Amino acid sequence: MKLWGIGAALLSGALLAVSRDTGQFGWLVLVAPVPLLVYAMRAPKARPVFGLALACGLMGEAGPMWFYGRVLPLIYGLALYQALVFALAVLFMRGLYHRVSPTAAVLGFAAMIAAIEYLYGLVSPNGSFGALGYTLVDVLPLLQTASVAGIAGLSFLAALIPAGLAVLCLKRDLGRKPINGIPI
């Protein structure tokens, strides 16, 4: 189970790193967190999930750290902050999934990501710099959301879709029986 978690975190982190820029691979943010979220919902304990989610979040911020870190060293602090927010959002989704309902988990994950990014944009002198929603500027059907809900709406969609996909993957596996107490 631990090896699967590490693999899920590495895959999600690599996909987030590729998608976290406004470019042709921005749509990958819609599937990138799915392996980590599936692992997080199935893991027996929350502590390793937090560590893997934090590592995944830091990997996702590798691009901004590489491009802007030389010019603006403060970007390292911002990357750590965003990785921490991501890890806490994963734990929040995990808690809602196990204690409330899968629907609440999906909506809670997306709402937490969007709300924290919106509040950060209000107090930051740089506005919404680094928001997850910027990755979707090349996905035209979803980009129309920005005209109604702003960048926070795009961030909500960028978190809602992978969380929903993760819960769908888990729902599909409900009929399988665990082997030696370990979920398949």
C-alpha cells in the first residue's frame, strides 16, 4: 500500500508540474490529482497521506520555483504555502469522504481550494498569482466560467473535476472484496 501511495504521489506531482503553467498541457490539471486522491481515500491512516500530498504539491510547484525563483526568492515561500494548502485540502476531502459523504468530499475539496485562493488573492499584493485556475486558460469550454465566477471559478472547476473522477474510481471498486484486509 505504501509503494502504491508513493507511486500515486509521484505520478500526480509530475502531472501537476507539467500542467501548472498556462500552456498546451494545462488541461492535465483536470486528471493530475486523481491517483493521489484515490490513494488518500483508501489509505488506512491520514499521516502518510499528508506527507505524500505535501510532496505532490511541492512537485506541482516545481515550474514556478524554477522559472521565478532566481528572480523572486519569495516564490519558494509561496510554493510551500500552496503545497501546504493542497495537502490540507486532500486531508479535508479524506475526512469528508469517510465521515459525511462522497458528494460532500468532492464539493468540499473544490470549495476549499477555490476559497483559499480567492482569499489569498484579496490580501496578496500580486493578486491571484499562482492560482490553479490559470492552468485552464487554454480549455475554452471551461474558460467561459471565468466571465461569471472569475479565476476562483476556474480554480473550483480545476479541483472539482479531478475530485469527482477520484470518487467515481472509488465507486467502481466498491464491489471488489479486499485481499487480506487490503483494498484492491
